[in-house]
Amino acid sequence: MKLFYTPGACSLSPHIVLNELGLPYTAEKVDLKQHTTASGADFYAINAKGYVPALQLDNGEVLTEGPAIIQYLADQKPQAGLLPQAGSLERARVQEWLNFIGTELHKTLAALFNPSITPEARSKTVETFGKRLGVVDKALQGKDYLGGQHFSVADAYLFTIVNWAPMLKVDLSPWPAVVAFQKRVASRPAVHKTLEAEGLI
């Protein structure tokens, strides 16, 4: 498999999951401004949507959208326990978190990358993000991870999105359980390996 990624972007979550699972893969960096890959390929020819992540499978098919990719990957090695059994309530809970992270955290925080955002819009966006993150902070109290004591694909996604906060100058100190979660996940060997590979540490 080949993962197309941009350092620190939302493609970080499937990169983490690949390393957590120990699956064989290669990774190719994508320049999202030029829409070219490190090998010089037109990224639009790989993913017509033009953004990362994209996972090229061994049969040549390309899978896109981070939450879909990380669930697919986890199902390739179910014994690793990154995703509960299909049809279980526990599986639905992980998917519940994936949807919440994608729609309420990812899309909200990503708006701050827009260089033309007005101060008023930025303030409102940060306020909205804070309310949503408060839900996460409450859920993490007394737990190591979103589902309890076991790391899942939802934790990889949450870590990835919250990791943007410092570069976007969003203070996380009002959410101590989230701050502790970020440190806990960053200390995982597979996560540390991924952050190093992407030049983030």
C-alpha cells in the first residue's frame, strides 16, 4: 500500500494507524499547493478531490477520506484491537466519535487555516471549537482514550486534529484532559515514529 500524505495534515491519522498496525506500506509526500507528489506525479490524477489522505491499495485502487481509510486499515489486522468488531455497539461508538471529530472538530478548526479569516470570524470559530472540545474533555476524564483504556482509530484522528491547535494559536489549557491525552498519545512508540517520519518533531 502507498499512503499519500502532507506533513501534519489530516493524513497523519492513517499514517499513525499504519505504524500502530505494523502493516507494510510506503509513503509519498504531496505538495498541496502545487498538487504534485514527491515523485512528480499529478496528485489530481491519483485523487480527483485534490487533498490528502489517499491510500493506494495493492490492486491499484485508491481509497480516500481519513475516517474510511483508518477503519479499512484496522480491519486488515483486527487482532490489533484498533477497531471493535463490526456490528457491535463498541464499533458504533468509535464511528460516533469519528463522525463527531470530522464534522465538529476537523471542519471547525480547519477554518482557521484560511489566511483571509476576519478577527471576528476567528473569535467565533475558536469559541465554537472550544464548546465542541469541551465535550471531548468531559468524555476523557478518568480515561486514557476515548473508548476507555484501549487506543483506537478514533484516538489517532482526535490526536491529529487537536495537534493543529498550537500552530493555530489556540490555547488548550482550558481542557486539561485533552492536554493529557495529547501527551499520552504522543508518547506511543508508533505515534512518535510517525511524527519523526513527517518531520514534526
